[in-house]
Amino acid sequence: MTAVLSAFRRGAWRTSLDRAPLPGPGGRELALVPEIVADADRRWWDSTLPGLPSLTGRRQLLLEALELFDHGAVSVGGLGEQSAEGFRAALWESSGLPGPLVDRWCAMLRDGLLKRGDPPGPDGRLALVALPGNTFTCLESVCDQAERSAGVWLRPSRREPFSAARFVAALLAAGWPPARIGLYPSEQRALSGLLRLTDRHVVYGGAGLAATLRASPALNLHGPGRGCALVPPGMPTDEAVAWLLPLVAADSGRFCSNVRTVVCEEPDAAEQLAAALAAALDALPPDGAWPLAAFREPGTAEHAARTVRDRLRPGDRVLTRRPPVLTSAANDVYVLPHLTLLAGHFTHSAPSHPLIGHEVPFPSAAVLSASPEAARAITAASLFVYRPVKRGPE
């Protein structure tokens, strides 16, 4: 019998006749919530909210939920009792996320909540958090909205809904009121309906999704980060490589803060740095200190790698030497790190190249030389700008 990962609506796990297959060999499906059902649920929420008791101690409940999310056994709708090991196995099977990466991201969630300042007092709004499929660290926005909102609906990515479902289960196990949380998997076209039905929205997505959404005061859009690193003149190549390597390769290149563009002022320095950084990336094993995520859906690895090569212009060179896609002895498919050297010296005040800021779900960066004017234009379009003095984003 096919296992169906449930939605969580009106305070209970519920299945649906509308379903979508999940990646991986397990043959699981995901219950989808049609817009007409979500519309009825909003009316239910409006009638239920006045009778809900106040919720205190939210920060402690969230910390307990994150502890269960990382280490505990919780009951996930459609899957049953799920241990921490079972969660990691599900993520590896369906999304190719290796255990050490899951451990790191769980720690990041917990540390982020511990470092967060006191939230504003909760209001009466119903919040929506539309999550991405590349990393579950964006659950930090669910924690944020859970502290400041009357209720939160999560819209998980269909590519990776397991972490969102487990977090809902962990919240329930920690004592979070069931009426105040929801899990609403849906078709892509249903996102606009969920935005209409909720009062405050946090949406994660790439440039394509960002272009379809209308800006509003209620919308907090986390679009492409276009991470950029500025290498100052005279910085020794070995120091630059040691600084840049984790910025490009950490977290399997899945974060919007990963460096995608490396800017040098001198053409000769750019070429020397690119060659050395490419060699360092080529030396990284898929299961090393910065493990790679595997690609589970057929053809997606090849497509992701091809988006880099399709954007090359005359004179550009891919300096990493390994094949772009690797299939392991266990039949796991990886896209290996890419490093491209862009031809020429960019001097225009609005430099244009399809690989500048290009984001892919694996470590990939373009090295280029640019005038100070061109460098300023590149950094102006980036949400994450790194300089070696600060060792972090602006």
C-alpha cells in the first residue's frame, strides 16, 4: 500500500484525493490541499480563533520542538512514528541529503533561535510560510512567525516536504496548540490562493517565482541571493582559496548565501585564483568535509549542470576538470563543483553575463576581473557580499 504524507488542517492530519508522487524509490505520495479546501479552512480559522486560549512560553515550546525535530521520535501523518534516524533516512532516500548535512542544518536552526532577540508580542494574524526545497534551515521563518502570529500555515516544497511535516509533528509533540499550525502542500498554481487567504506571507523561491509575485507590505520575499565575493588586489592566492572554498562549497551549495561570483580587479590575478580554486574544488570528495547532496529525480542532475555550460560565452572556460555529473558505485548521482573563468575584463557600469549570480543546487561559481565601477554594480545586485576583512556577509 502506498504511503501518503498527510496535510495538517483544522487541527488534524488529513489525507486527500489530490496527490503528487514524491522523489526517491520509496513510492510515497504527498497529499495536496486544493484551493477550495484551503478557502473553507480560512473560514474555519476565523470562527475558531476567538475561542482559542492565549499561548504563552512560545520560545520554550519552539526549542523543545527543535530538539524533537533533531533527536526525537514523533508521529508524522501518513508515515507513523518517525525516529531521528528514520527522518534522516527519508531525506537521503527522497532528496539525497546526507546525514552530516542534516545534522549541521538542525544545529543551525537551534542556534539561530537561541540567538534571536525577544519577538514582538503576537498579533491576531494568520501567517503563511512557503518553504523551498533546497534546505530546511528556512524553517527559521516558521519559528519567527510562530512567535509573532496567531497561527501559521506552512506550504512545503513538493521536492522536500518531509522536514516541514516533521517540524509540525515536533511542534504538536512539544505541546503547540493544533489549531494554530497547518501544513498545506499544494500545486504551484495554488500559491496565489494561499497568499490571498493569509494575512502575512514569507515566501522562498528563485528568480522565476519572484517575478510572478506582486510586492505588498504583507509579503517578505526571499529571492535569489546572488552571493558575491570581492578579492582585494595583492591577496595571496592560497589565502584567497582557503577563504573562498567554504563560501562556495559549504552546505552543498544549496544556500542563497553561497558565493556564485568571485570578483578580482586584475585579469592576471583572476586567472591565477580561478585555476587554484578550481583545483581545490576538484579535490573535494562528495562525502567529505562539505558533503554534496545527491539528485534523486531522473535527469535533474544533468539539467542543473547544463545550466552552467549553456550560459558560457565565447572565451569563457570551465576550469574544474572532473566530469560534471558523477554516479557513485551505490548509484547515487551528484553534480560535482563547477568553477568558471569568465573572459575579458568587465568595465561597464551595468555588467551583464548570464553566469553572474547564477544559482544552482550545487557548488558553482564564476571568477571574473572587473573595474571598481563594474564591481560596485555586481555587488549592488547581491544580497550577500563577502570581503576577507569582514569574513562574512554585509
